Amino acid sequence: MEPEIKIRGYHTDLYQHVNNARYLEFLEEGRWQLLEDHLDLEEFIQKGFSFFVVNINISYKSQARAGDIIVIRSGLKKIGNKSAVFRQQIINKGTKTVCVDADVTFVIADINGNPMKFQGDLRENLLKIPLFEGYNK
């Protein structure tokens, strides 16, 4: 499921468009939805695993304003040895314009906070997350 959010006045800044920091919150909502849709998060929590974002590379392409509806598109871009990358876009539903492109690098830590290698069952679980299918206009 791709979350949709209606932009409200409290999402905007002095310039009447969504503030750059607010987009980070929208992206986080998209990642949570992606994980809830494709992984057993309760099992991850019971095992003491934690997802940690270690890097975000974000490009702001177009503004969104109060009243706009945005769609948050998320998927897996790549899996490495101890880190992986989500690819995300925020799209203005009305204009079909990409507002934000982002690559979000994350690790999964064990109960002691140490990054885990993506192997065995852990890797298999991550592969349940669909690859990113972007919107290009």
C-alpha cells in the first residue's frame, strides 16, 4: 500500500509549502507502511532487532502546498552485506509531479545494537520487500 497524505497548514512553513524536514517524516511513514505490509515486525521486535537509518540522500524536486495530496512510494533498491537501501519518492497525486526522491540506507541491529550481516533468514525476510518501482515524469 502506498500511503497518501493530505497536506495541511501545519505541514507547511512560512513560505506556504511543505518544509524540507517534514518530508523526512513523510518518508518515514512510507517506510513503516512498507515494512508492515511485507515483514512480520512483531517477530523482529521479539528477536530484539532494530532498524536504524544511517544515511539519507534526498533531492527536493517540486513543492507541495496545503490542500495537495501526496503519495509516498517506497521499495527496496539494494541489499549489501550489512546495510541496505530503500528508494522512495513523494509524488503530488494531483499533478503527478515528483516532489522528492530519496535513497535511505539502513542497518538492522541485534539486541546489543550491533549491525547484523544480511544472511540466512534475515536476508530472506528482506527479500520479501518489493523492489522500488519509481514514477518518472
